[in-house]
Amino acid sequence: MGVYTFVCRNSGGEWTAKQHSGEIEASAATPYELQRQLVAAASAADSASGVQSSFSMVTPSSAVFQVIVGAVGGGAMISGGAVAGGAASSGGGAADAPKEEKKEEEKEESDDDMGFSLFD
């Protein structure tokens, strides 16, 4: 997973970007074109799949752009893949999979249950 942070500036109608701690640079006429170039450059520099990006204006003429390569999917997808991979690698299939624990439903407490009322 790679994280690429860029400082972007608009000067004379042209947007330029320079990587905060690296060598990637780009320029374009619009912020959208600049973002597309930076995502392509970051993707080329990192072989992982999946890209997330975030563009935040700081002032009307400056912005911060961040590209994260290889982090798409979040924890739920990674966790689900690990469970499926563990069951498949054990060789047993569904019979070897651990049974899900029953979730106990939490009962909402009312004012009556606490022995006092908020409006007394």
C-alpha cells in the first residue's frame, strides 16, 4: 500500500502539483485534469490494485491531494477474505468452519427500570 500526498497550487491559470516527500510532479489546466494525472502517476509507481483519492481545497489557489494505492475495500472485505481463506486452507470445507456465536439482544433500559424518572 502506498500513500502519496501532493501540494497543489494555481498560478496564472495553471495548476501544478509536487509530491510532499517524493519526486512526482504534474501540471494541468484544471484541478480535475491534475488529479487524473496524479492518480495515474501514483498507480504507475505502486503495483498494488485499487485507488482512493481525496482532493481538499485549502485556499482558492491551493489544495492538498492524497492518493492511496492498494487500500480499497476496508477492513470488512479483508476480514471476510481471511475467514474464507482459513476455511479453504483447512481442507475440510463447511463442516470445519466454526459456528457463529449467538448474539444476545440487548434490552433497552427505560426510565422505569432504573427506579427513577428523568421528569420527576
